[in-house]
Amino acid sequence: REIPFVTVFWRENTKLNKKCNSAGGWDTHGNNFTCLKENLLPEFDRVYSALIEDLHQRGMLDQTVVLVTSEMGRKPKIGDPRSGGASGQGRDHWTYCLTDLLAGGGIRGGITYGSTDRLGGYPADLVVTPADITKTVYHCMGIDDLTATDESGRVYNLIEEGRTIDAII
């Protein structure tokens, strides 16, 4: 039996939340670099690589789109007062740049698409929007007709903006 869509959330760890001055999971405001290096990134690397390898070994990776995303990135400035100050190694929320990870389902592997300015604060080239990611994922799932019909019979677009990112497919 196929499962068309699965969402996985990172489980909160209350001991780690206290250590990282965190509101939960990846929301690290203080002790950012230590928490990432010693806790969050090694665990993510282990889990993510195991998922990709398992899907590949089972012959399911080509039919499965894996997307790792967040609603925001981290502010380029370290030591923001709201994130533990200069000694807290914190980085506050930042919506101008973030990283998405895509694999499987027709996504080209081993590439990076787009870049930021030298501080990682703003896109420098190949700007991608959340709508672009959404349309690309739908395209990889074989869903290119993103229209619906309302009760009056009028057709409308489910996603008004965005484009499929052909360069990564």
C-alpha cells in the first residue's frame, strides 16, 4: 500500500531545550553553535542519511520526494540580545534566507542551487520562494494541474505564484 504524503516533525527534547536555551528542537537561541555541532546536526545527519539510504535500497527513492524545510533561517548577526547576547552565541529568527534540502523523486543529487551574500543574510542569485519549492515538489509528485473549481463552477489556481525549479530536476 502506498502512502501519498507523510510529515515528520523533529521531536522536542526538554533536556536539550534547556541546554540550548531553546523553545524546542531546532529553535536554538543560545549556545547555538555547540548545540548544533554536538547534538542537532549529528543526529540529523544520522537520521536523514539512513532514510535516504533505506529508500534507495528498497528502490523507493525515485518515487519519493524528501523535503527538509523550515519556516525561517537564522539571523547572520551573532549575539543578538534576544538570543542570549554576545556571550550566548545566539542567532535570532531570520526570514530573508533559509535552506531547503530536497532528495529523490526526480531531484538531481549532489547540487547546490542559489547562493547568499557573503554574510548569509540575503539571496545573491537564483532566488527561490516557498511557492517555487511547493510547485517543484508537486511537479515531482506528478501534480502539475494546480487548479480547482469553486461551487459556482469557476476555475481558480491553488497556488497563484511560483515556478517549477527545472534546474534541480
